[in-house]
Amino acid sequence: MKIIMLGAPGAGKGTQARMMTEKYEIPQISTGDIFRENIRNQTELGKKAKSYIDQGLLVPDELTLDLVLDRLSGEDCKDGYILDGFPRTIPQAEALTAALEEKGEKIDFAIDVEVPDDNIVQRMSGRRVCPKCGATYHIRYNMPEKEGLCDECGTELIQREDDSPKTVQKRLVVYHEQTQPLIDYYRRKGCLYAVDGTRSTDEVFQEICSVFG
Ligand code: AP5
Ligand code: MG
């Protein structure tokens, strides 16, 4: 199964992708997580990506494309994968389609997690993430067992730097301009499935699983 998670910042792509990796045993490939890891490790890529991410802008395609296409050739991707946060522009989607077509492959499901902008800012202000293992929580909707600590590795949770209300507003504008057109792109390819992302995480997960049948 080759799956793409579409949806606005904070729609729940990462939360759902993580639940799916457990059930379907295929890797979650999150470009946002890859960039954040590079920022933490202060790599060249991380330094370049940070200047865009901090402003709520997309990292340029030339820094993103090879990185992802390389990752998809990994041994762990041979039974499929969940792309979380990629593609995010039409050129990225076209490059992915072309790379897959070369191998006679295609995307099976593009899942659009729909959440109105009004809900997003509120969700983001309550998000807490584990800087070590990447697990995501919410101070009201998805609380860790012990306040402020990751359930999986016990690390102290932090807020993402790009989750300030101002940066979130910018990310939403960028989303509508550059990423939303992908919904039509995958609809035309006949693999788009929209799910209501405003319900509880478990309900959203049920709906996604029912898409796979
Ligand atoms: P990325 O990390 O991908 O950020 P994003 O797309 O903005 O999405 P988020 O991770 O913020 O949200 P999400 O949909 O994963 O929601 P989550 O599950 O955490 O990218 C970051 C940056 O990197 C970009 O801005 C860009 O600069 C760069 N970048 C990344 N990929 C790129 C690419 N391909 N090209 C160029 N640049 C790229 O949930 C959010 C919160 O809500 C959490 O607190 C969660 O607990 C809670 N929540 C989740 N589901 C529910 C629910 N059903 N009900 C209530 N709360 C919920
Ligand atoms: Mg995410």
C-alpha cells in the first residue's frame, strides 16, 4: 500500500500516520520530521530548511525531492509506505508520479484529512511533541499519561517552534496556495479519499481504515 496523507497543518496527518504504521506495518515518512531531525543535528540541510520552516514557508523543492525519492528506495519501503507531508506542491507530486511510473507503480490512496482553518489554530496551540521519538500529544485532546512527559520514552515534551499563532497563520496561507491544489490532482487520478478530521482521533482512524477495506 502506498499512501499519501493530505491536509492542512495540524489536520492530524502525523497522528493518523503513526496509528497506521502500527496497524499496517509500513513506515511513516514525514518530511517535516526529517527536516526537524536535521535541524537538531545541525546538518547543512537542517540549517537551510530551518530558515524556511521558521517563517512558515515551504522548503524549496530542490532540497526536498531527492531526499524523499531516495528514502522511498529503502528496503523497508518495498511493501509500501505512508507519506506524511509530501508531496506538498504540484511539482513534487509530478516528480513522485514520474518516479513511481518508471517502476510501474502508483499511489493507491491519497487521504485528505479535512479540518476547517478555525479549528487549526486552537489545535496547534495545544500540541506538544516529543523531541526524541516524535510522538505527538495535545494538552486537551490527546494527553500523555504523565503531564509533560512522553508516554513512549519519558522525555520532556516541547512545543514546536513553528506552532506560534503567527507562523501557523502563515502556514495555512501557504497550504491553501501551494498544497490544496493536490486534492484535485489526486482526485483526477482517482485515488482521493476525504475523511472528516474534526472527529476524535479514533473515529478518524476508523474512517481511514474503512477506506482501505
Ligand atoms: P510538517 O511537520 O509536515 O507540518 P504540517 O504539514 O504543517 O503539519 P503538522 O505536522 O503541523 O500537523 P499534522 O497534520 O501532522 O497534525 P498532528 O497529527 O501533529 O512540516 C513542517 C514544515 O516543514 C513545513 O511548514 C515546511 O516548511 C516543511 N516541509 C515539510 N514537508 C515539506 C515538503 N514536502 N516540501 C516543502 N517543505 C516541507 O496533529 C496536530 C495536533 O492536533 C496535535 O496536538 C494532535 O494531538 C491533535 N490532534 C490530531 N488529531 C486530532 C483530532 N482528531 N482531534 C483533536 N485533536 C487532534
Ligand atoms: Mg505532522
